[in-house]
Amino acid sequence: MLFSRKSLGVEISPTCIQFALLSGTQNSPRLERVASRPLSAGILRVSLREPNVLDTQLFSDRIREAHGLLLHRATRLSVALPDGVGRIMLMDIEGRFKNHSEGLDVIRWKLKKNLPIDIADTHLDYQLLKVRENGEMALLVALVSRNVISQYEELISVAGCVPAKIELNAFSLCRVFQQRLALLEDVLLVSYYDHSLAIMVFTEGVPEYLRVKELPGVSAVDSRVYMEINNSLLVYRERFPERMVQKVACIATPDVMVEFCDMVAEATSVVPLQLEAKSAVKPSDSAPADQQSIFPFTAAIGAALRSL
């Protein structure tokens, strides 16, 4: 594996910086090393509108320290940020776009009155998922404030690294398990990661319903999480009354995974499949191999996969 391609991913959260170094391919990734450094209270606060990093010097120092622990010279990073930093949504739009730029203009126009931030001051992108039978385009849309994203880019650069690609945790988590989800095709994915609940329904491998809810300080098995899952399923069933949820997959911390799956099973009447990062990568002798140790690096692994 000496000359194999390697990719660096980093997850940034209010409590820590997590790095993952991968080699191999997207279909057969190898976890080479992981490294982390804690962030003390007051260094970073997740916000949709305001710059997130409150102590810029300590933040850059922790990134530099964590990167140094990897013993890897490359500085090009794929970055995963907390879901609360931005917004992810599904949209249906009539007609076709002449080009990508026109699509961005149309989406901004449709969203300008429905978001708590100035749409003109956001970095926005979208992916065409499919064209429906009625001619409407089904789009996956993601956006984040330019002020927020610019601060992260600047401080990562100050730490001596290059933030080549940036995304939200929800995307990184899906990428870790994309092979498993592709085999399931029609599946409800329920994840609780870093106090963010994500509920996604895939039909023929394409997202059909998506909801992400930040729940700071709330346990994965708290009654509020159960209520949010139930409410989301109610909305989904009202929108797609012809659909029946028959396959369910879950992502949660190892210490509560069984309880979390039991809670999801009660809400869906389906026994969920447990998705574990340890089954998605092959660890090297220098990397952890058990789920308890690998789980905190799941989003960083997903970010690294983006450039592998």
C-alpha cells in the first residue's frame, strides 16, 4: 500500500477535530490512521448565520496538532461540518435549466422568502436526482452562509491545510454506507450523529424524503427524538400514501445503538439494520478496528471518501 492513493478527511464539531486518512478506492477503502484533538467550550459555536469560530487561534492550533498526529505530509482536505451550519432540502421544480448557473438563479429565487438567512449571501449548490413523469425535476439542494464557510476555509488554511471540498455531516455519513444503501434501494435511513437527527427515505436509490433536525444536548434515545421520528414519518406518509416502509437502517453511537434501533422499530414496525463504520472500511495495523473506536471518525471517513 506504499504507493496507493491516499485521501484526508476531517470532521469539525464544537467538541473536537477528527481526522481520518484513507487509501484504496471508494469501493474498497482502507483506514490508515485516525487522529483527534479536543476543542474546549467556547472555541466553536454552530450557527447558520454567524461565523462559528470564536477563538480563531486555538481553533487553527488544534487543526494543526491533529493533522500532525497523522504523520502524513499531504495537506489537501475534504471537510465535514455540523449539519446545523447549513441547510439541506429536496425541491421539485418545473421545466429544465439551460445550464447549472441558471439553475442556481431559479433556486435562489424560489427560496428567498423561505429561509432565515439572506439567500444572496449564501453558497448554494444542487444535484439533479431525477426527472419525474410529469416533467418536474427532483433536486437535492444544499446551502450555507458565505460568511460561515469563508471563516472555516480561512482558518483551515492558517493551520497549513487546504480545504479542497466542504460538505455537511449528513452527506459524509451517507457516503460511508453508500454501497450498503445502494443494495437496499428502497430504505428509510435514520441517523443520530453529533446531536443531529437525519431521516432520509430512498426509493430506487434516490432520496425521496429528507429532514435534518439539530437537537443539542439531547440523547439519541430521548423521547423528543422518538417524537421527531414519528412526526417525520407522518409527513412522509401523507405525501406518499402509496409507499410502504419495508426496510430501515440506523446509525447511532455504539453505546445506544440497540436502544435506538428498538425505538426506530417501534416507530416503523420494521426491525432496522445496524450500519457500522467498521464494516465499511478495512483498518490498517495503525488504525482502530472496533466500532467503539471507529465511530467518532465516521463523518471524517465519509469526507475522505469524497476524494479517494
